[in-house]
Amino acid sequence: MMEWLQRTPLQPSPDSSRPVKPPAPSFRATTESLVPVPKKRTSRSVRNIRRSHDHLAINHHAVQDCPNCGNLSQRHHVCPSCGFYKGRAVFQDADAGSAEASS
């Protein structure tokens, strides 16, 4: 009498030889898992215009104290005030060069 409760959906029913199909998913269950997709492809120009100001938000021009003179300079660049990079002189100061030439 209660054997219809004990049957699983994929077992054949006693009335027919075909297996019982599980119920179809509802419309809501199928649409909740969908992800929005853009209608048109974004061109390279539009993409790059959108990204053009992204570099302003990030601190690309990170500065540090120069180990030689103590003034601020960009990392991995020659110090603009003393002309040193990695502990050696790369170029001489314009003021120091003109003072030596005039004397």
C-alpha cells in the first residue's frame, strides 16, 4: 500500500516498464544561475579610454629618500638633486658644474 512512497524517481514503476522521470526544474531555478553577458563586444578604443585614468588612482610615482643627500627621489631613478644612483655619481649638478667653470 505504501510502496509508491518508497520508490525513487529513476526506478521503474510497477505499472510500466519505463523509468519515472524526475520533475523538470522550474523557470526560477534556471534563471537564478544565469550571469549577465554584455550585448556587444567592447572595442579596444573604448576599453583603453576607460582605463586611461586608472594609473592616477595607484601610486605609480612612489618616492623614497635619497641615501646620498636625503631629498625625495623616484625609486630606481637618478636623484635629481645630487645626481647619484645606487651609491655612485651618474651626472654632476648643473649649479656645481657652472661654479667650477667660472672659478
